[in-house]
Amino acid sequence: MSVDIGRFGSGRAVRRMEDRALLAGEGRFTGDFAPEGQAHLVFLRSPHAHARLVSVDTAPALAIPGVLAVLTGEMLRAAGARPMTASLPFRRPDGAPLQAEAQTLLATGAVRFVGEPIAAVIAETLAAARDAADAIEVEYDELPSVTVITQAMADPALVVAQTRYGDAALAQAGFDQATHVVAVEIANQRLAPAPLEPRVVLAEQDAATGRLTVRLSSQMPSTARDQLVELLGLEPGSVRVLIGDVGGGFGMKTNLYPEDAVVAFAARHVGRPVKWAATRIEDFLSAVHGRDVESQAEMALDAEGKVLALRVRGLANVGAYPRNSGIAIQLLIGPWVSTSIYDIQTIDFTFTALMTNTAPTGAYRGAGRPEAIYIIERLMDVAARKMGLDPAELRRRNMIGPAQMPYRNAMGQTYDSGAFARMLDQGLELADWNGFEARAAATAVKGRLRGRGIATFLEWTGGNALEERVTVAVKGDGGIEIYATTQAMGQGIATSYAQLAVSVFDVPIEKITIVLGDSDRGTGFGSAGSRSLFTAGSAVSVASGKALDEGKELAAEALEVATADLEYQGGHFRVVGTDKQIGIFEVAARQPEGRIFIDSTTKVNGPTWPNGCHVCEVEIDRETGEIEVASYVSVNDAGRVVNPMIVEGQIQGGALQGLGQAIFEQVVYDPDSGQPLSASFQDYCMPRADTLKAGYVTALDQSVPCLTNPLGVKGVGELGTIGATPALVNAVADALARQGRAAGADTLQMPLTPQRVWSLLAG
């Protein structure tokens, strides 16, 4: 009998198979592992934003009972450990190659941000390690620090790299002939990713083989393995990375950290398992931050509102030790989507990356795309107010039409598909756009202000890593095991992969086991840039199909018929027109290894371009400036959807993070001392479940499948984050403008704290 694929296969809201163990407290996070003989590692970190290291005396720490070793940067360098460097083909304004400070695994010579690791103590107990770290005597020669972009711009030596795109002369011609010109100055403030689980690393060396096994909380098993090999100067194949459950990543756990490599080195040094678990303050201080970009943007329009040219000057604070990801996100990836869903072919962009004495920046949910979309969506609303147009109408006049697909944007990126006006129409209807005035009047009766904001946008997904390897083993014991090199971190990919397999094998979902997080099982890019489903999901589907084809060949041999005479249903091959059959698991059991095994690599043809229309309405307390999100409605083109419940959850969770940036979140450094002022949850405000009391209205449009992958899916892990921030800020700006504060509306800066909003209302 056939399995009900309609209940468990692709396209259905199947309950996540990962959740039972997590809800029952049976998850296996890195911190849950404690091998016999495990030692503990604690880092001594810099209290200064910039200082010369005069001396580091570890003798007092070594004298503390239970201390096994104390590591310093000089020790690691002498042992052959290599620094972390940036190596991208970008250039500085004078044409010289990219310039960035290399970060040694532990500081040598100088420290360049508060929280930079200087020494590592390995001890029998965590308490002993902490006491020993406190006992290390460091002499510093404090130096001037630079923490903000305006300071960094004053010193040419702090310019890392600069990129320019478009045609400046052509853009100027567009501005010269424009009827309307609008401009905004925008700060995308620095954010802390703050996943529920901080970083944790456990390393152990096999005494017999010398092979190193490293468990850590990461999004990219293969990348972590390869970077460990490189940084520690080890032989390929000498490191295995294992990743269990991951308590959130949001991009923060994509690349390796110096601390990760130090833990691995420590395990080899003391010959015992060594664990380090970051405290929350350590993550605030030294894990990568996101955003931190200041932009000046201008848009030229004709009398009808058609955009003639777009000019952007962006300055990105990439921290003390610029990383490839942090530089590329701001100088390349974000710019790819700067014109969004609008038909704007004339651009003049200049983006500059700057070093400061702050923690490095890197990937954080959206990674460059939220910054770029925020700019164009703010400009659209400012222009609509200036022209007296409905902001939705101005957007419609500039949208790329379906007949223009495939569309090559001004940055050379090709959109394979999109029906942007259709998403707008559905979003306006679902949000009851035309009924807003009545709601605003009702809000006014309560003595409060109401505003509405809209964002119509797209994003690029994939990390340009378009190939993925998957193995499928149909086993004679009645199960199917699938290994993928992507990584679960709360996004539900194991369930989605299992659903894809059910759609091919037509067996109960309980028969499917998804295995992730073992670098010995396969090599791949990992999970970043909303790529998991459209790359690895496609690979799962293709590999499952190959396994089924192989099973059919073997079943035909077993039944002594041609493959054309077989039909497949419910896990069984049946000779057409007879009751003669054999199950796929029985076929597997008859093989020499007791299984049908497929090792398959699939490459998709390009990135995906999910898009949507997000509409937010806010109420504002006149007396306090406090914002309440009154409604949040979105229509999202996610292509074909494997699990609607998971996709909606990803969009809504992402939206909450976007609202968090708009209203609450900001990493703050003291501009004089370089000291972090927001390194705990007491000082860093996060969105909560009650931030959106009214709940979400989320619609998925599956009528425009992606054309670059066999599933037709589009990555959606970051879509909500990208749309929510401009939608909410535009709503607050609208409320201010309706109160005669249009100038304040055009100069709004995040986070929109009650004090900031109240000040604008008060004039």
C-alpha cells in the first residue's frame, strides 16, 4: 500500500522531526559532551581597545594548583601556528592591494580591541582556569583608539579597501536632468547576533594516531576542518570536525574563530581533551558583529517618478581584524541587491571598508542585503512624500516586469524569475492598505499616532556555492540514511530533506534518517546565505532518485524482468499487471554490503532571488515615544515550498530580528576609550515574543518557481529580516510626517528608541 505522500512529502506542513528530542531535553550540543579526563580552558582577554603588549608573565598562573599549561601568542607562533588573514582581490583608493591587520590566534605585540584573547589557561577545573587567568600579569602601553567610522576616515592608514561600481558621469547626467532629487544619510548600526547557544569547542587528540577530533557549534563542518588544518599547520586528513545540535547561528558561526584553533592546539599540547565554553560576555566582546555601515544615498527621478539614477557612498566599519566575509559582505554582496526589484540601470556606487579598534564584523542574518535594501526602501518613501505619491504607487512605477525576465541588474546579477507587482498587489490587499485612514482615525481617538510602512524587495541567496554532495544509503534493515554537508541550527532542514526523500521513496517519514555534521562523511560548503534547501535539498532529491533507479535495476534482476516492466509504489517494485513484487529494503538486504549506496554531487545553475511585499503598521504613544507594532503582513515569493510551516516560521523569526534592529538593538562602544557599553543583555536590548502582540499574517506565493534548481525552491532564511527593518522604519516615518514632522521622518536613525521618537515628535 502506498504511503500518503500528501501528508509527509514535499509541500506539506509536516511537524519538525528535530523538535521532540530538543523539547525533551535530549539534544546533544557540544557542551553536553564531557570525555574522561577533560580539561577546561579559559582566555585572558584585553581590557584595552588598543595597547602595546610590553610583557605577559604567566608564572603566577602556572603556580596555581591544577593548572596544566598557559599558552601565549609567542608560544603558538613558535609552534608554527599561523595568523588569520584577509585575502581578497580588492584594492585601496590609491590602487594598492587590500590592507588589513592579520590576527594571531593569541595576541602578539599589541592588542587592538577590548576582548581580544591574549593568553589561554588549561586546568583540571574551570575554577582553577579562571583563577589562573586572573593571576597572569600583563603590562600594557595604552595607545589611542579609533572606534567609529568618522574617526577612521581621518586616517588613510585605516582604509582596508574600496570598491566602485557603475558610471559616475552617466549617473550625474541623470541627476542633472531629474525633476526630483532625494537624499538620505543612513546608519545601519552595529548588531550582536546573540544566538541562544554561545560558542563551545571541545578538542581531543587520539594518542595512538595523533588525529584530532574537534566538536564545536558551527554552521560549516568542512570549512571548520579546513581552517583548523591551515591555521595549525597540520596535514590534511588529520582533523575531524563533529557538530551536534546547534543553538542558533545567524551567520555568527560560519567561519572559524581564533579561540577555536587555540582549543585544538591546547588539546594537542596537554595530551588531554580540552573544552572551552564562551560566556555570554565573551560572545558580545569577541564574536563577530553585523552591519555597522554609514551611507549617503541619493536618487534622481523624472516628473512621473521613474528613477533615473542611484548614487550611494557607503562606509563600513569592519573592525580591528578585517575578515574576508566582513569585507566582501559590504563591498560586494550587499551592492549586488542595491537596486532591488526596481528597473534602475544607472548607478554610481562607492563602498569603503575601514579598520577600527572594535570586534571584527562578519555575517549576520542577511549579510549586506538588509543594509542595501534598507537604503533603497527609505529613498522610495522619501521620494513618495516629496512627490505627493502613494509609496506603493511609486514602487509600482519602477518595478521590473515579468516580461523582462531573466533580468540583469546594474551590478551584473541575473534574476531568473519574479512577479514583483503581483506580490505588491497581494500584499496591499492582505494588509487592507486602502483601509488605513479609518484605522488611523480610530487610533487618534485613543490619543495615539498611527503610521504605515511598506517594503517591496528581493534578496540574493546561495553564497555562490552552488554544488553539494550527498550520500544516500538504502539499508536492508528497513531504513534510509542520508548524509548532507549542510548543518542544522534550528531551521528545520532535516525535516525538509526527509520530506524530499519521502516524495521519492514513497516510504513513511520515520524510515528516513538525516545525518549532518561530520566532516569525515563528506565535504561541502555548509549552511550560510539561505542555501541549504536549494543546493543540498536539490542534491537530496537527485541522489534519492539515483538510489531508486539503482534499486529498480537490482529489483529487475531479482525478479528476472526488464526494468520497463516494473512499477514502484509504497516502497515496493511490482511487475506490472501481476502480484509479483519485491520491497526496496529486501533488494538492499540482498546486496553484498546489505545496502544500496549512492554518492552523488549536484550543481544548481545559479542563486535564488526570493522576494516579497511586507507591510507594517505602528502605533506611537505621543507622551513617551514608545512604538507598538500594530500589524505585520507579508506576501512572500518563496518559489516552491517544501514545508509551509517551516518557511513561515523562518520568515516570521527573521522579521522579528529585523524589527529588533529597527527598534531595540545596538552595539555601542565608548568613542573615547573604545570600551564596549553594551556587552550584556542588561545593556543590549533584544526583541521579545511580545514585540509583535498582534501576531503575523504571512502568505506564501508559490506561483513563480525558481528556474535554476530542480526543486524550484528559493532560500528564505533571511527574507523576513531584510523586509522588516525598512517596513517598520517607514511606518514610523509615515506617522511623523502625518504630524507635520516630515524633516524628522526623512532623517530617522535606528534604533528607534522612545527617547529618539519622542524628541522628533517634540521638535
